[in-house]
Amino acid sequence: MAFALAACASLPPPTAELDAAQQALARAQDADADQYAAADIARAREELEQAQAAMARGREDEARASALAATADADLARVRSAAARTDADRRQRLAELAGLRARLQVAADEVPPDPLGWPIQADGLAARLQQLDVDPRLSAFAQYERLQARQAVAAMEASNRREMPAASQLAERRVAIAEQAARIEAARRQVDALDRERSELLVEASRRDAERARAEAERLRLEAQVQAEEAARLRAQAQQAEAALDGAQVERDAQVAAAREQEIALARQEAELVAGAKLPPSRQDARGQVFTLAGEAFGSGQAQLTAGAAASVRALGTYLARLGVSGVEVVGHTDSQGNPEANQRLSQQRADAVRSGLAAAGLGRGKTSARGAGDGEPVADNATAAGRARNRRVEIVIPNN
């Protein structure tokens, strides 16, 4: 008895187990377990309260066992909640894909099997873990949860008759957690694949919309041409008919302009969708349409575009290529701080970097030019920080036709 008491005394108080149980409960609550796994999280809370009460009475073994059970039940609640939310995501993606395929008249692929429903057919906890390890669909997933399950099974096999019921229950939960966590990871991979397919179909839908808009614009242009020829013939007959046909021509021109505006809007939408970024802000001045990249598009003193600015330039290049612009001028600017010659070089290097980004997006280099203006063309007062920030810019100018 003295030896047994000494062995028990060698175990530290179960404060770490109690902390782990509280953290597991917090993670389960954050995962909406109260909504999707109410019974499991309620059981975990009850077991944590039992552990805290046993700890207060000095019954550390009982407190440790209850804390371990609370942690396992909280983890089980978390993975069951995650499974429910993942299933909802998967169903939503499948519904969205079905709608897009119907819209595009694309043959529907066979619905992939639901990983959350994959069975693990084995008798006994150790056999279930072994089956999980050799299943090629699941073996790469839930490594940490499987380690916890193996440890729980080993502890169960080493437990005595008095400890066996609690150890068996704990091992059963840990194995169930490992199985469900592996299925969830496999399902998330499938949801990611469905997301990629959805993005591809959205791009195709945008492309077809743009094609229809271009065809409509061409149809209206031909109609306007025929109408104009008819108007010319009728003008020879009577001034009254000419006035009436002039009104019709104005209406047709408005329709063509509206169709052109729709084509431009769709080209912009398609470019931003393909590049995954918005076009830079633009304005209209005497030179034409001017897109502006602010100073934060580059690192301080650097000529390499940041990742966000590179995506924005890629979207702009795709957009301008879709519109078929005939000429683009890229002009780099700096503030007045530093050596003027260094500012001139830096502004040219930044203009060249933007020109290269436009070319990579499909806008031919023969249609673009790049010029470094240094600090010679400020738009604000260089005496203030705000003014200097406005002066550090790269402008992409599309001249008026």
C-alpha cells in the first residue's frame, strides 16, 4: 500500500488536464457546437464541472479522469459541428455548380461521393485505427487526432479492471474523433476542388456574356448602318422624311453607345475576375482616361510591384487587351526628395515594370510606351507628406481616340 501511495503521489495535480478541457470547450463553442452537437458539448461541460468539484475535494485521480473525458467529448462536439458545417458547404457548392452548368448548358459531372459518409469497416478500436492508416482516401489526414487515438487505445490496453470502463470510453471517443476529423479534411479538399470548378465556370459565363454583348453591339452597328443608308436615300425625297429619320438615327446611336458601355463593363468584370483584383482607380483629363497606381504599389525606393499591385496591373492589362486599345503611355513619377537623377531612374524603372506587367497580361508591348518623369510633374505640394505621397505614382494613360 505504501508503494501504491508513493506511485500516486508521483503524479502532478491534474491542473494541465483541467486547462486542456477548458480550452477544448472553448474551441467547440467557437465551432458552433451548441448548434450542431448540443448533446456532446453539454456532456463535456458536465464532465468538466465534475472534474472541478473532484479537484476541490482533493480527489485528483477522479478529477483527472473527468477532465480527460471532458476534453474528449468537447473535441468530439467540435468535429461533429465541423462535419455539419462542411456538409452544408459541400451541398451549397454542388447546388451552385448545378445552376451554373444548367445556365451554360454544360453536361453535369457525376456527383463525387461524400467523404463524410465513407465507412470504416473494422472490428475493434485498434483495427479501426489500422484501417484508417491504410485507407488511401483518408491516410494522409488527421495525423494529430490519430496520434491521440493511438495513445488512448494503448492506455486502455494497459489499464486495470477498475480503470477499464473509463479508459474504454475515452479510447472509443478518440478513435471516433480521428475517423471524423479525417473525413472532414477529405471533404474540405473536395469542397476546395468544387470551388475551383465554380470559379472556372464563372469565368466561362462572364466570357459568354461578353461575347453576346459584342455580337449585340455588332448587330446594332449593322442596323444603324442600314438605317443611315436608308436615311440618305429618303433625304433626297423630302425634308420632312429626313428629319424623322435623323431622330431614328439618334436613337440607334444611343443604342450602340449603350451596347458599347455594356461591353466595356463586362470586359472590366471579366478582367477583374480572371486576375482576382480590381482595376486601379481612374479619371478623365485632357490626355484621355488615366489609371493611377499610388506610391504604395512599390516598396520604398524599389521598382518591383507588390503582389496586390501586380494583380491590379494584370487586371488592367487584360481589360485593355479585351477593349483593343491602340496605344497606352505609362508614366512614372516621384516626389522631390532625394537626388533628381536617382528619382529619374527610379521613375523610369517603375514605368518599365508596369509596362511589363501589362504586356504579360496580353497587351502587346508595341501598343505601350514607358516614360520616367522623375519629380518634374508634381500634382501636389512636395513640402508636405500628403503632397509627396500624391506625387509618388505611376499613371497609365489611354489617349482619347
